[in-house]
Amino acid sequence: MRLQKFLAQAGVSSRRAAEELIGQGRVDVNGEKAAIGCSVDPLNDRIRLDGKPVSLQEKRVLVVFNKPGGCVTTVSDPQGRRTVLDFLPDFGQRIFPVGRLDYDAEGLLLLTNDGELANRLLHPRYGISKVYDVKIKGHPDKKALQQLRTGIRMEEGVTAPAEVEVIRELPNAAWLRITLHQGWNRQIKRMCMAVGHPVLKIRRIAYGPVRIGRLATGQHRLLGPDEIRKIHEAANLYRE
């Protein structure tokens, strides 16, 4: 088994993040620094992350959390800021966020110890939808809305088509509901800025088939069996 796949299945991180850990020299196999792409035997090799043993997890955990603003979507922060894990109890397994929400953004965040599922949810191949309620400055005209829907040129290229609707207008602002099928860095803020309407607030309300519903800010819940089945289907990953 490839080392990064092992780390993902062990619940350390997604496969992509596991490659970063290996590249940083934080993983060793049988006492030697590991290289990206090396193969390991989970039954016989001694694998450590930051000097601590890593083994495959048997119990998978999948949590939905209503992230408040003012915390970072990481397991730790060198600047000492509050992280999303500070709001959660000990599940007896090491869990990590699936993707990110900006420091000031709010709403639905998935956390899990299932690295394979996380990798599928983040991979652009599967186009998992993410729905946001976005408060912007001013009122967008038809041209601005059409640009948001069809694509805006950025450093990475042209954004994929998005679903955009105006759900509420205020005297000097408007609320949009935006559905994305990709996840570039600060994408919504950059898209809205490009059409002349800076973002004032972002709240994610859905990730694939999972909805935030009435979950209060700062609270969490474990996904139910039906939600787990649906999110595995969305990621083309079928499990009993």
C-alpha cells in the first residue's frame, strides 16, 4: 500500500495532506524518513508521524459542525488562534476537517477520520456541490449575475459554471445563494470582488447531500446512516 494512502485510511489526513506531511519529513517508516510514493506493509512496518505510532482505524467518524466566524479550519494553529477542534469533544479517534472555510466564514463543515472519503469529497473529479448564502455589498445587475453563473477568469483559470440566485435585497446589500462544484482558495470572495460586489458575510448551508438544517452555531452532530449512505454515493464510494 502506498504510504499516503495508508495515512489517509489511518485517519491522519486526506491523501493530499498526507503527501505534504511526508514531504515535510514528519513521517518515518521503520526508523527512517519516508519518501512520497513509498510502499508500506501495514501489518509489519512501524510507521510514525511526529514520532507517534500510526495504525489503521477501524471505527469511522463523520461529523457535521456549524462553524462560527473567528476560528480556523485546521487541527492546530501556530498563531494560537482558536481552531474548529476546540469546539468538539474527543471522539476517541483523530479527526480532521474536510476542506476549509475562511477564518471569518460560518456554516457547515465536515470532519472525519476517513481519509479516503475526504479525498473523494475534495477531488474535482466528483464535483461535490457546496451551497453558500453570501451577503454582498450593493445590488448585482443582470450582467454581474450572468458573469458569476458562467465563469470568471482567475489565476487558476476560468471558474466553473455556478448556480447563483438573489434571495434577499437590503437597502445597501443583497443576499445571494451560490452553489459551487469546485473549491479554489477564497473563490466566492474573489468572484464577487471581480464583479464589483465585495463579500460582507459567507455561510455554507450544504455540502453535497448534507444540510446544516437547524444546527446551532458552534454545535455539532454525527451524521445519520441515511446521510452517510448518500454522501458515500455522491463520492462514488460504496460501503456497508
